[in-house]
Amino acid sequence: MGLSPVLWEFLVKWMVNFAIIPPEASRIASQVDALLVFMTLVSLVGLVLVGLLVVGFSILYRRERNPVATQIEGSTLLEATWTIIPLGLFLVMFVWGSVLYFRIYTPPPNAMNIYVVGKQWMWKAEHPGGQHEINSLHVPINQPVQLTLISQDVFHSFSIPAFRVKREAIPGRYTTVWFEPTQIGTYHLFCTQYCGTSHSAMIGEVVVQSAEDYKKWLNSSTSGTSLAQNGERLFSSLSCNACHNGQPDSRGPSLANVYGSKLTLTTGQPVLVDEAYLRQAILNPSAHITQGYAPIMPTYQGQISEEGLISLVEYIKNLNSNYRVQQTLNTTGLLPEQPVTPTGKAGSSAQGVAKP
């Protein structure tokens, strides 16, 4: 006798509405749920089996039936069985979980990248086109989306239960996670790492839209300048173009097409130039000196906000030639003189410079 379809529909709606099982709204969600169901079934079977054995042995070998303890010799076959079968099940879970882990944390090449900065107690999303969101994230349906996460203060954890993804936002280090939404709708966004007194208020929503609606949202939400454009202004205002200009006598290495390439440091160590390397090279340049250049670059630790670093990284990622750098270098002298701060350093109006 099977379960009534009406009862089954009621149970499904009850479980979804009461958030016992969030909706499966991403490409990976059903695969995660399949592993969870398998682990739950194995645990239940093990629980029932052990419970039956405990009850059965308690009845079979109770004192009334065995007033004198009976010595029972071990069985090699039995011991091998209860060792090999659980080991096999655990290995299946391990391999299955490992495959899912690498699939979740290895974004496809066509994934669009969105930066997310966690801070007490809010999430700030930075889109490449210059769109900014607070405690909200708009994404298109059926498009892989990579999130590059970082925290501005303490540890946070970015979690979207409906997508079955969760990733820590760590101070001073980029972490990534990706998903591909498959259902249009609005889904909960949480911080699942205790981060202070208002941790419970660090929530938001993820809005999945059709491709057409997402384009409309992009056009209506733009700030007028992309991250790369703001990074270009910041690059010029900080006089980075004085050294990194691609000229033969430049004091710093050319940054054109440097993203994704491999550099050799003065230590002889080869490094891959990714977002994390660019960020660290800006904040701690003495630890990332390119072979053939002197360690003359100053640190910008504490002088650039996290949003400013993201803009600079995005600008360098999209820098295909030194033409724009040299153009800004030629026009830097035409800029109005900047006021001097009490610390003796020239101030900057470019977005992303940390305020004293």
C-alpha cells in the first residue's frame, strides 16, 4: 500500500513552508540533497540495527535465562563483516562528498564574478558594472555566478540555503564560491558565523531574475562608473602610474595582461597572478617583489578601503595595454592640486581611499 499522493503533497509543502528542507533553487542543490538523504538513510539503518541488537540480546541473555555467564568466542567472519561494510559506506560518503566539494568550489570559466564584502553587520555586493547592493544580491537565472568574498572586520559566513552553498568571509583574504540559479524568485541570505551582538540581523535576500529583467536592473542600478573605471582613477590618484607605466625606464613591472600570468619573484619562486596576489601585492609589496625590480613600492595598508582594493584589482584584471596608463600619466599634471592632510600626505577624492 503506497502513500497517498495528497498526503505526500501535504508533507512536502509542510516541510518546505516550515523550512525543514529549503527549496532546491540551484544546479548543485539536488546533488547535495541526494548525499544528505543517503547519509540519513545509512544512519537510520544503523540506528535501527543497533537498537534491535541491543533489545534482542537484552532479552536473549537476560539473567533469568542465563544465571551463569556464558563465555562466547569471537567470530572472525562476523567481525570482518561489521568492519568492512561500515568502512565501505563511509568511503562512499567520503568520495561522494569530496566530488561535491570540489564541484562547488571550482567555478566554471564562464562564471560572472561579483565581489561581496562582509562587515558588521551587513553584506555589500559590488558588481563589475558599478552596481552596489546592501544586504541584497541580484543574479540572472541559469548563469553561473562566482562570489569573491572578504571580510572587513571579523569572520563572517555567507550562506544561501536554497542554493546549498556556504562560504566563510575572512579578514585579509579572498575566498570564492559559485552557484547557478535555476528558479526565479527571492531567497534568504544569512550570516551563519557568530560575528557580534547584531549577528542575527545580518541577513538579506538573493533575487533571481530572468535575463531580460536582470539587464533592466543593471541599467537602472548603475552608479555611472564600473569598478574598473573607479580603479583607474584610484590608480592615477595614488600615482601608481608613475612606476607601472610600461615604459623602458619604468621603476615597476608592467601590469598589462599580468592577470592570469605567472611571475617570478626575487626569491626565484613562481607565482600565479590572481585576485588574492594582486591584493596582497598592493598591501604588502615587500613580500612580492618581481624579479629584476627594486623593493621601492610603499605599502598601502590602511590607506585604501576594501572597496578601493576591489576596484584596483578589477582595473588591473582588465588592463590589456599600457596606453590608458600612459594617458593618465600624461594628464596627471593637469589635475588640480590636492589638499594636504594633517599627516602631511596629499588627500584624494577617488572612491576607495581610506579616510583618516
